[in-house]
Amino acid sequence: MGLAIVSSRAHLGMDAPEVAVEVNIAGGLPGMSIVGLPEAAVRESKDRVKAALQNCGFDFPAVKITVSLAPADLPKAGGRFDLPIALGILAATRQLPGKSIARAEFIGELSLDGRLRPVHGALSAAVAAGASGRQLLLPRGNLAEAALVADADLLGAEHLLEICAHLSGADRISPPPTQPPAYSSSPLTIEDLSEVRGQAAARRALEISASGGHDLLLIGPPGTGKSMLARRLVGLLPPLPDAQALEVALVSAAASGLFDVGCWGQRPFRHPHHSASAAALTGGGRVPRPGEVSLAHRGVLLLDELPEFARNVLESLRQPLEDRQVTVARVAARTTFPADFQLVATMNPCPCGYRGDSVAACRCTPDAVDRYRSRISGPLLDRLDLHVEVPRPPPGRLLRVTAGESSNDVAARVAAARQVQLDRGWVNARLPGARLLETCRPRRDGLRLLERAATRFGLSARACHRVLRVARTIADMDGAVTLDQSHVSEALSLRQIDRR
Ligand SMILES: Nc1ncnc2c1ncn2[C@@H]1O[C@H](COP(=O)(O)OP(=O)(O)OP(=O)(O)O)[C@@H](O)[C@H]1O
Ligand SMILES: [Mg+2]
Ligand SMILES: [Zn+2]
């Protein structure tokens, strides 16, 4: 009697794999069945589609309707297939010209009166449709989000009848106006660096960290401004270029289904509580969802009070720190999420917090201090380029120091230092080992100092490479071409834990 095939897309992590919605009309007992791993919301499509078609004045034939969502092994969720199913029925029953649906893709949930409701995953569907060169028709409520994809050919509609009129040629939908997405001024910059008083050394470390993308650990007694400083790192970083802004938007949409267009171009700032589970950090869920490490992609992940995180949680960070991506494998599907974030962490020097403090006395046993520090030893510590002490200033001193530089002033210098690096191809923290010496260009006095320090403090080769990368950043902030002793010496002074 009739067969129609409509193109649509599923939503899986950051991807939108193609789904062929096949509708077959045959003689037999009247009824409709949907096959191809549909979840509950997709199975309920039957009732929504039937009501919508009838309420729009179409004929819902009393025949056997089989809807197949292919490939069958792909999990399918949500009401996004309502629209392609409805169009498939109309085409299979010759209420719409079959040719009209061939060149486009469709997603959209139907309400019972035929209006189109926005769906999750419109952004990834727009990316995928753009790459396939096909037009995507979707609910108007999804249009702003999908329009962030520059090369997508999109049409938005409010109602099933609008789409039908467009497809039959009776009344074409006009394409949305093209305008580049607006960059939002980040609400994160409300926390300004000028609020942090004193702590010149830690502020300098924060600027080096921002300039070269170096991971940073702040160590000090309670109440000295560690958390304050750490929270202000993201406000020093330059805005994201479009391609990276899209990656960030796709990860965010993989977590919540939708992307808030008001956040376009903002670097993410994630600060999970220390009670967070390993799955919350690295991702999980029956349908894979990104964890904090991926939600912080291209932005900052703050682990405040680092030793308070459970050991297995810190362990779970090793792989994403190494690979800069995480693969979440679940029964339903496996997906890879990016996880290229900048890490900033804070800790006290000992369990009571006052070890080495000028005012309060530490009450911890050496054993307790060792246990506390060993929680973050090894690979995690190795990854942190900068370890900096944030000591307590002399009493009353804070009240007397004047406000420091604002985030904007520092961010302008950071942007300049980063530009030098981008012209070379990498931000210094990501400089490949093979390019290290030719890029860092240490002079003989710089190298000699590094060798002496390596012997004295027993630095590993990896730690030496980190020192060189940090020294390169300090030289870039200076506008220097080669690394001299002063750059290396400052970089060495920013690895306090190695010296203990
Ligand atoms: N350098 C500073 N400049 C301005 N205010 C500060 C400074 N240090 C601390 N404060 C004040 O103390 C409060 C606590 O600071 P913060 O939370 O950053 O301390 P912390 O070092 O993270 O301490 P803890 O180890 O207990 O987490 C801040 O909210 C701020 O009001
Ligand atoms: Mg704190
Ligand atoms: Zn102590």
C-alpha cells in the first residue's frame, strides 16, 4: 500500500547519529507499532501523532502502520521522532508528496493539536545536518540554539501544518535571518581580582597559570584567600573562539539536553564539592552524560580542598588528565567526551591547617601530615605545574594594603601572552615534548640552573619539562625570545612541594 522514509537524528552524547524513520502501510488489523529500540517517550509517540494528525484535519487510516527507527541498536529517547513519524504517515498515505521529504531532516515533538514543541539535542542535530549538507526542519523554539551552528541550513516552524504547507509548496517557510551569535559578557567576572588584597606572590602565580594554561595548586592556612584566588582564574582567560565555543556548547547540551545561547563563548567554570563521586567527576549514567571534567572543557575545574576528595575520586582523574578526554561506556551506548580543562586546586598544608603558620600552632602528628599529603601525591601532583604558598599576612596588614589590579587589567596581559603562544601553535602547558627545547630556547645559564636544581631536589625528567614550560610562559609575559636564568629560577620557585 505505501512506504515512506524520513530522515531524522538521535541524540547521543555530543553526537546526533542519523536515524531513518521508515513508515509502512499495509492491510491487516488496524493499529500502529514502533520498532527499533524506542524508549517509553518514543512509544507514546503513537498517541501524540495520531491525535495531532486528526486534529490537523488529516486522515488517519484504519490500516496496519509499522514504524521502524533504524539502525535498531541505537538507543532512542524523547519525542523528537513525532514529526518525522507524522510526515512519514502522510507521505505513505499520499497526503504529502513523497519527494518533498527526501532532501531534508526533521526533528520535533508534537502536541496533540499539532503544535511543535522544542526537543533536546537540537544543537548536535544542527551540527550533523550541516555536515551532511541537508536542510534541518525543527521546532521554532529550538531555532536560536541550532542557529549557533554557522553552516547549518535551518528552518523553524511552530506547527505541523506550517511544515506540511512548506513541503507541498503551498506556503514556504522563510529561513531565519543570519547573524553571528552574540558573545555574552561573562557573569563570572563579577568576582574580580581587585577584591583580593595583598598576596602578591599568589597573584603572580595566578597570572602565570592563566597566561600559559598551567595547572595550579594553592597551599596555605585557612582564610588566606586561596579559594578567592582560585575562583578568579576563569575571569582572566580570553573568550573562546567560535569552534571551541561550539565544543563547549555541545558538552553542555549533552548534560542537560539544551544549551543556553546566552552562555555562548563563555569559558566554563566548574567547582564540584569534595563529596562528589567519581561518576559525577568523570561522567556516567545509563545514557552516557558528561562529568565535571568534561563540563569544564576549555575552562577551569576548581577542586577546592583537594585532600578532602575521596581517594578513588582523585584516582579517577588520572585518565582524563592524561588523555584530555573521557570515554563513558554504558550498557546502552559508549561515548567520548572531551576534557581539556585547566585545573586549579587548593589545600591546607596539614589536617589542622596551621602547619608553618606564623600565628597559630599546628597540632598534627608527622604521621597525620604524611597521610594527608600522600592523598594527592604521585601523578596528580606531577600534573600540577605550579604549587604556590598563600601564607597568612601579618595581623592587620590586609586592612592597610590598597586594592590590587582588576581582573580586566590582568586579562589584557594574559591575552597578549597567549597570542604569542597561539602563533607558535600551542599554549605552553600543552607544548608537545618533542618541540620543548626548540620552543623554550633556554640559554646556557638557564639550563645549568635547571640541572643543578634537578640534582638537588631530585626532579624527574617530567618535572624538569614542566619547569621549562612554565619558564617559557614567564618569558612570554616578558616578551623575551630566549629563556635566561631568571625565568628558570622563577619557574623553579613555583614548585614548592618538590623542594620539601
Ligand atoms: N587576601 C585577601 N584579600 C581579601 N579578603 C580576604 C583575603 N584572604 C581572605 N579574605 C577574606 O576571608 C574570606 C575567606 O577567604 P578564602 O575562602 O579564600 O580562604 P581560604 O584560603 O580558601 O581558606 P580555607 O583554607 O579555610 O578554605 C574571604 O571571603 C575574604 O572575605
Ligand atoms: Mg577555601
Ligand atoms: Zn596541622
